[in-house]
Amino acid sequence: MILASAVFIACTLTSAVCAALLIRGYRKTHQRLLFWSALCFTGLCLNNALLFVDIIALPSVDLSAWRLIPAVLGIGALCYGLTMEVN
């Protein structure tokens, strides 16, 4: 369980750092793809945090449907940005 906790926390922190760097890049260059990518990684960060809560913190509660919502929204935002945004 300790190794699983470490992996979940590492994934959450990695997604958060990626989102922060993408937001910083977007503020500097105003490239729209950076914005959509930042939204995607924010959703993935929330998904990883909810995964930790679901598996480690509250193993008796099933949060699988709730943790999929930010992941789907994040991937949806990235797909929208990749397909609909034209520079």
C-alpha cells in the first residue's frame, strides 16, 4: 500500500507541475494549444488526486464515477483544442 500511495502522489504532483508549466507558458506566449493542454493536465491532476482518495484514503467508498469526470473533461478540452482551434 505504501508503494501504491507513493505512485499515486507522484502522478498527482507530476500532473500538477505539468499544468503549472503549461499555464506559465500560456501566460507568456498566449498560444491557445498551451491553454487547452493546461486544462487537460489540470483534469488529469484532479483525476489522480481522486484516485488516491478512492483507493488509499477511502477504500470502502467507490468514487470511480466521480474520478472519471475530471479526466474526461480534461481530455475533451484537449481534443477540442487540437481539432477546433485554428491559428
